[in-house]
Amino acid sequence: MRTARSFDLHTHSNYSDGTLGPAEVVERARRCGVELLSITDHDSTSGLADGARQARTLGIRLLPGVEINTNSDKQIHILGYGIRADSGVLQEKLKDYRRRRAARVEKILSQLRDVGLEVGLSDIEGVSKESWGRPHVADALKKKGYVGERQEAFDRYLTLGKPGYVASFGPSPAEAITTIVEAGGAACLAHPGIVRGGLDLHGLKALGLEGLEVFYRSHTRVLTANLKAQAQALGLLMTGGSDFHGPGTGRADIGGVDFPAEDAQILAERFFSLCV
């Protein structure tokens, strides 16, 4: 009987909002028995080279990846797998998305200062190697003693309706999917369990969506079964990952995402040849 295989196609390094370098992410994944890994930093592929070197040394498959946060108020994030990271068009678009991220962070900091929280750009700069986001603001609030943990900062200040909330400046879902597809990648919907207002998978597939993150650490068995049925009905790839961010983030466990053998085989056939 074929057994489950451990893949983790959703992790982050310190090139975005993770706390470990890409090589350290690969090393942890290898120690945890992950067979296929993707580092999916927000709007950045710059950690791929470091990760690939370590992956070759340790004998683990590393699939080029990225995560693009869209401007949808439904909290739609698009994961891209097997992208051509050396595409000049892709890199220009990611650079633009990072500029938008920086502008959003500056607005968040301004709003926090308006309510008496003294956090500035100097508290953010240098924490991420490339891509800023709300987690960096959360960590700055923690470092300043305003909160005890990253999640507390989100709950008190950074989510919808809170004083530091600023809507995403990212691209539309259509643009995010197109960006990935034009770079030769497979566009997949991240953590569908947290998408607000229901899923329009038919609409996203029409835009070029290829896959759905069915297997995700916080998904219940019932939700996973429901998502799997939807993916099968629409002919979408079933992907999955831990959404690892590293120590001190509340998302410090990598791996542990076991794919049923038949689903893992489909992913292997789609992605193994694209690993670096």
C-alpha cells in the first residue's frame, strides 16, 4: 500500500516575513523529512539562489515559488510554483509590488503614531532582506513593548477595523495570476480557509488559476475534504503547505503536511522537473 508523502509548498524566509534565511529553511525542512519544498516569499524570489545551493547539498527538491498578496478585500493570496525567477518581466513586477508594500507600511506606521504608538521606519528597515509587510510592523510593536506577540499586534492594531489597518496596495487577483502564468508558473490559491466572503473558484480558474491549497495546517478535516471535492470537480491541482515563518512568529513548524500518495504523485509529475 502506498503511503503519504511529506511536501511543504508554502514557507517563508527572511527575504519577506520569515525569521530564518533560505538555507536555514531548507535545512529545517530536510530534518523534518520534507521531500519537496517551496520557499514562497511575498513578492520576492531573491532567496532562491541561497535555498537552491543548500537544497543541492542536502538532497532535497526545491521548487521555485512566490506568494503574491492581492488587493482583494477577500484576503486572496496567490502562490506561484515553477516560475522562471530569471524573467526580467517578473522581477520588474515583483519590484513594483514591493514598492507598494513599502508605501502601505509607511501609511500603517503613520496611523499607529496618530494613536500614540511611536514606531517608525527605522524600526522596520533591515529586518527583512527585501519585502516589507504587516508582520514586520507587528514585530516592531513587540520589540517596543506595546504587545507580547506578533499575533497580538495583529489582533489589537493591524486587522480590519483596528487603528493601524490599511487595505492592501497589491495587484488584483487577475494581475497576480497573470504575473505568475506569464513567468511560466502554476498559479494556486493560498489558504482558502481564510478567504472572506466565500470562494469563487470558477471565476479564479477562468483567470488562469491552476491549483488550490487543499492541505494546510489550520484546515479541519471537514474543510480539507470539502476543498478536495471542489478541486476535483474543477480539475484543479491540490497543493499544500505549513505556511512556515520561523521561530518567534507563531508559525514555527515546518513540514507535517502529508499528501495522500495519489495526490502527491500528481504534484510530482507536475513539479519535480521544475525543481532547482
